[in-house]
Amino acid sequence: MKVAIIGGTGVYDIGENAKEHTVSTKYGSVNLEIVQLGSKEVIFLPRHGKSHSIPPHKINYLANIAALKELGVKIILATNLVGSCNPEIEPGSIVVLKDFLDFTKQRPLTFFDGEDGIVMHPTMDSPYCPNLNRIIEEKSSQYGLNYRGEAVYVGIEGPRFETPAEIKMYKILGGDVSGMTGVPESILAKEMCMCYSSVGLISNYCTGLDVKPVDRHEIRRIAKEMRAQVTKMFIDIIKNEQLDQERCQCGVPLPII
């Protein structure tokens, strides 16, 4: 079963014999890499482009997921660089996303856009794959990762950071971490019947939770340390775990209301 890794800030050079590949979709073209991990072929998609030149609100999420679907991908392991809205989830730790609050504003959010003249409402009771989340939870301690459990992700538009009032609101609503790239990616993967799981890399406390201002150099330093460990974990999972859709319902077409 084909597996993809979607990385944000710098999860690159993960395998051997990497081949650059372009997939043309009705939503646009996508540049990705096909890498060899032992006997397994894995697709790596750099979310911001390989040179990290695409800001979060300009990422073509529809094209990205459509391209993976065209290549036959059923399983997606992703990382999202996030800030913590929860004082108990400290920078340098990781979480696995279990649910989300969507505060994006101008992004296409669905493949079901009514082109066929039918209005559909896909359910979203389980936005992330529980089986993949379980595997990541079990593996994380083996890689020296400070795993802080499952978390509710707050998806914001970006590219700006949040205001203190916004973070206060997110906390009241139950948000644990905040980021700019997790929505609509998880929605689109679910609509395409893919198993999708994302590790949140905690790079900083959100605005208003820390006395220090956000330092982009510190964020990049923390992210660099964590992403290497998480990438090793992903590689181990892909090589050694039986990844399929037999232990979850992700492969079952979404109920449409």
C-alpha cells in the first residue's frame, strides 16, 4: 500500500534514489519526490515547496491531495509546525492531532464543490486516523521524543501569528495547538478515503502565553531538532509496521448527508 510523507519546514532528503516527479491534476501541477526506503517506494511532498517558498495561505492543498490520490497513496504521515495554546504542552515536545477547529478564511476546503450539480455534506467525526495515531504514540518514546498526547488543532489562515485575544478564545474553545497548514489538508485526505495522521511539532508558545516574543530563529532551531527525530520514526513505521486500512474506517467512503 503506497505511503506518502507530507512535510512542512524541512523534512527533506529522507531516502535513497530520490526521483523528482510532477503530477498534473485538474487543480494544478504538483512537484514531489519518489524515494526508495529499502524495498518500499514512498512519496514525499514538501508542503511549502522544496525551497520553502510557498506561504501557508497560498499552498494548493487540493492539487497536493489530488496528486497523491492519482499516485495511489492510501496512507499519509504528516508533520505540522505548531504553537502551543496549552501551557502544559511545552516547546520542544510533540503531539498527535486528534481533532481540529477551523479558523481559516479563504481556502478551498473540499473536493465536493457541487460541480456535478449535487450538494453533499461529508461527515467529519474522525478527522485523523486512529490507527496511525496509535502507532505513532507507541513509537514516539523509542526516538527520544517528548510526546504529550493527542491534541486539538486550531487551523488559522496566516501568514500572521495570532493576537493574544484570539489565543484566549482558542483556549476557551478547547484548542491545544495552533498552526497554518493543517486545514484543509486533513479534510481533503479524509474525503479521498486516505488514512491521515499528523504530528504537531511544538516550536513555541502562542502569543500571550509567553513573556518572550516569538523568535523565528529559535523556532527554526527547535523544528530542526524535532523533525530529524520524527522523520526517523516515520521511516521506521513505514519499513516495519503493517500499514493498511484494515484496522480503521478511513478507507470507507464518507457518509454523505
